[in-house]
Amino acid sequence: MSKRKVLYVSHNHPVLHPGGAEAYALELYERMRSTDGWEPLFLARIGPNVAMDRTARPGTPFSSVGEDPNQYFLFTETQHFDFFKMTSTDKALYTRHLTAFLEAHRPDVVHFQHTQFIGVDMISLVRRVLPQAAIVYTLHEFLPICNNNGQLVRTMNGERCMESSPRRCHECFPHIAQEEFFLRKRFIQTHFDAVDLFTAPSRFLMQRYIDWGIARERIVFEDYGRRRRARVSEPSPSRAPNRIGFFGQISHFKGVNVLLRAMNLLAADGIEAHCWLHGANLELQPEPFKQEFGDLLATAEDSVTFVGRYDHKDLPSLMQDLDWIVVPSIWWENSPLVIQEAFLHGRPVICSDIGGMAEKVTHNVNGLHFRAGDPRSLAAALREAVTNPRLARRLRANAPPVFDIEEHITNLMRLYHQLGGQRSIEMSA
């Protein structure tokens, strides 16, 4: 009996563009390769910012990924992507290239991890080209809802936003008419209508999309499944628990500068602690942020080390020498993978008290909360953490189990079968 095919579509590949959603998507694909009855395919978009030399096969935007015949890069030009409507202006991408790709592989399930840089149009394209295929879409952030980089943060004052409307969105972008925001939402939702089922890795994110207009019965909560790993050893009890780690994109929304300010406050109070910043893509950030980051880092040079880019597979060894993991994002977040990684290795998390972070970390049980965006509140939490060995031991012992990828795969395969059966019934009716 031939295997059924599932195609995973991602906006980036973690080998070229490290990020949580990308790492999860590849891990999911790799685990599906060892399942009975399923053959996974992985399609990851790349662009000129990471692919200086185009390696696509002549006449197509596709190229293979290493020696794996089921992994493909899809090369698209950023200049051809309409970030407002989340669509490609190069319509040959859909009518010619992606159509040919889908017809050649004919997956039974297409599981979108992201459509950024590819376009929401691909969802409707799958429905037209492969009417019997089941379509699943994992929602990782809020780009379809919010034009401000999907952050749900207001442009004029940095206030976090819980809703979108043509009027409110126009207030954030006065140069864009309210009617345009109305049409943007209708355009994206029209393509989303072709999705059979959405999955959300946090209940907070799921509710935001229900409020935005996705029917409750079309979206389910399903956390990121993670591979079991041997837990790294406990920190030495003979020293103070004062080693802090940050893992993530170096950006304004990730709260890196909030953390640097908090570290400077600790140093000013004579608190001995050191923080290692692990993260990439500083060069892609706006100049004002880069300047502010550089100035704060220079001030904190005695208590902060900027490590830079890291490989996801090196996380266990990097966490080995740390006592605390800090997630200081100023936006809501969804379900940061670094929180799962920290708990996998018995490291408590200090995080902002909002959104998907507060949902995953229980204050004073397996981590600590602080007021989002407030360096003094973060400094107070860090002070308590690094000067209280008993607290560190208690929170470390309470690290919760992480949702196992084996159970996750079982859940997804069940959904794939159910949705495939429903599509067959609908097609034969």
C-alpha cells in the first residue's frame, strides 16, 4: 500500500533563518519521516537576504535542500511580496510554478506553517488544484490580524492591542484608508475559507483569531510537540544562581533592550549576575533599535555577553551553564519554543506577564512574571532570582513536562485522516 503524502509549507528554513516556527516545522517534518503510512514533503521559502547565489533549477524557483529529495527551497523576491495584503504580486508564482509543484507531488494533506513571502493565495490554489486534499494551517502569530508586523502593538504609543477594526488600524497607519483595512481582512479571510482546520499552539492566540472571525469549530488548540531529550545536569549548588540566558531574535519586540536596562539596574545596585544574549538578525533591525541596543550593550559590557547566532541543536549545551531563562517580549507572543526548551532542561523561566508567555509559565511555581516592558520590574524579578538559591531550586524542581512530539504526531495523523475522509465525502456528494 502506497504512503499518503503530507506537504509542510514554511516561510523560512531554520538552516538559513533561525526562528521558533521554522525549527518546529522542520522537526515535525523530520519526525513524520519515520511514521508508517505517511511520506512528508517540506517546502521552505528563501529569498535574496539569505541566498546570495540563486541555486534554483533552471526555469523554476525551486531547488533541493542538501541530499534530501523531499525537501525543497522556494526562491521568491521580497520586492514582489505585498506585505499589506499578504500576497505575491508575481502571479506566475501561483499560476505556473506552485501549480506545477502541486500537480507533480499531489499531496493528500497540505499543512501550512506559514504563508509569509509566499502568499495566502497558495491556500486557495491548493483547493483548486487538489480539491480532495485536506488543508491544515498552524497559526504561529498575528500577521493576518495586524499590519504592524503581526505584533498587535499600536504604532503611536506602543500600547498592546486586543482587537482590530478598520478604524483602529487606520489610527495606527493614517496613510492607509479604513476601507483598505476592511478589504485587507476580507481578502485574507476569503483565502482562509479554504482551510479545513486551523491549529493554535496557545489558547491566547486561538481566542484572538476567534474574535477576528474564524469560527470556533474550525480551530483547535494543539501545542508544539517536542522531541524528548536527555535533561542537562543541575547547576552547581556551590555557586549563586546568577547565570541568565536569553534566546531569540534580537529585536525591539523581543524586549532585548528591556533586559539590558534591567541588567544595568542590577549592576548599579551591586548585584552580581551575568546574562548571555543568544540571537540572530540584529542586522535586519531598524537603525534606531540597533543604535539603542549598541549603546545599552556597551554600558552593560561587564554583566552582559552578546553571543549572537546559535544553532537550535546546541540549545542543551548552551543551557547547561545557565540558571534562568528570560523571555522579556513586549508583545503578546504565542507559545515561545524557548520556554519549552527551558522546561525540558529543568530551567525556570522569567517572563513578561502577558499573552502566551504568562499562559505557559506559572508565577512562583515554575518561573517568575514581571510587568511587560518594565525594566525595573524585570530587575526586581532578577534580583529575587539570583540572590535566592532556595527559590531557584524550588522552581527548577517544578518544571512541567513538555508536550511530547510522539503524542503530537498521533494527534496530527488522526486529524489528517479525519479531514481526508471528510474531503472524500464532500467530493463524492
